[in-house]
Amino acid sequence: MKIKLKLFGQSRDFSKQDYLEFNINNHMSIAEFRNLILEFIDKNFKNNENYKKIVKSAAFCSEKNTLITNNYKITKEQTIGIIPPIGGG
């Protein structure tokens, strides 16, 4: 299943576009998806601890612009936003 990850704030540095696309397993949680993004960072930006910190501390939002928790299950192809903390916090 294809997920489009919309990039906001500092996470826009992860791509030349304003999004990334991932193929994931059905019913993956946001916590698992976060780990998949961290794998992408490791592969594409070796040893960039700042990017990893952004992913670890970011919030995620659904297509309806509502915040979603780590337990949220991705059950269909959709766009999910990653929202890094503002001001380093």
C-alpha cells in the first residue's frame, strides 16, 4: 500500500519535493511508520542525528488535518503529514 508523507517545517529537507512516498504493509501503526522513516533517514542521510531527532519528536496528522497518535493504524492508501516541533522543542 502506498503512503504519501507530506513534509512540513524542517522535514522538508528530507526531499527535493514536499513529500516522500513509502510502500507499507496494511495496518501499520504510526509508531511502526515512524521507524520506517528513521530507516529512510539512515539510508539516505548517514549519521544525521538532527534528522533522526526531527522524526522522533514529530507529530503526525491525517488527511483530515487531525493529529494522530502512535497507535493509529494505517488501513488504506492515504496522505499523512509529519509535523516537526517548532523552535526545537
